[in-house]
Amino acid sequence: MATKKLAGDFSLSKDLTTTIGIKHDAFSWIPALHKRNIFFTLGATYTYILLGTNVGANLIGNMETPSTDLFSVKNNLNGLDYRSSNFGFEAIVSKKLKFVDISLFGSFNQSHYKVLSSGAIEVKVANSFFSNGSQDFTTYTVDNLINVDAKVSQFIYGAALQFYIGPVNLGLKFGTSSQRYFSISLGYKILKKK
């Protein structure tokens, strides 16, 4: 939908999203704890996103100025590549009661982001701009106008409550890392038990 607004200036050249995950209740191997509705869940996920775009000169605009000016700028950008990967690991200890699950959790997440432009900006500056010399131009090329390579890691820990009231469930989650956060969820079960 967003690309239709930029028709002629913007198109996708690459588009890939993939996620793989695994989750296991380690206490399923300990019948005494499992029968008491105590669970120890371990999970890991990996997500990779690749997005490549082609951009036309009109996306920024043709910035070339008349040759009589002291400088001119020409947009030769032709694309942008975005890549991100995320790895997450989570451990949850929970106790299931009649109408509520009580959980403690800890998770580690690491994200890696790369954004790189292709093409360049060409800047021509008249020599007379710096001195009273000739009107010849010196050309400067600005490559890698956008070049971002960053990693972010964080460890989050907290507690969660999941209430079951008939077909309705209400979840409350509290967590902390460098910042504190709180989330609430509401669900409704539409399938009947067999």
C-alpha cells in the first residue's frame, strides 16, 4: 500500500521474512512436577528480514542547479537495502492453578540492523567558490549516504499472571530491563473442548 503512493520512484527488489522457533516444557520429563501443574518452558526464536528497494531520482528530486551557479548537486541514488536479524531466548517457570497461571520469566534478545544506500550524490563546486580562480568545477561524490550497522541487546525479566474466566482470559505482564514495561492482553476462546 505504501509503495503505490511512490509509484515510479520506488519499487521492491527484494522481500524476505523468515522466522524459526522452538519451545519445550523441560518439566514434562519430571512427572511429579508435571502432575502438580508446575512447568519450566524454554524457547528460542530467530527472525531474519531482508528488504531491497529501487528508488528513482524523483524520490529526492532532481537537485541539479543551473551551470552558472557556483555549485550543483545531482541525485544518483538508485536503491536502499535493509536487513535485520533477531535472536531471542526465554525461560519461564509457571504454576497453573484453577483459574490463574502465575509465571516468572527471563529473556535475552539481540537484534542486528543494517541499512545501506546504493548509488551516490554528485556535487560539483566551482573553483571560484573558494578563490577568485578559474570557473572550472571540482566534482565530489558522496557514496554510502546511508550506512547504518548497529546491534542492540537486552535482558528482560519479570512476572506474569494469566486469568481464565469461562471462555475469557486476561493476561498481565510486568517486566524490567533498562526500562520497565507492562502489558495487558484479552482473549476469548471460541472452540469447545472435545
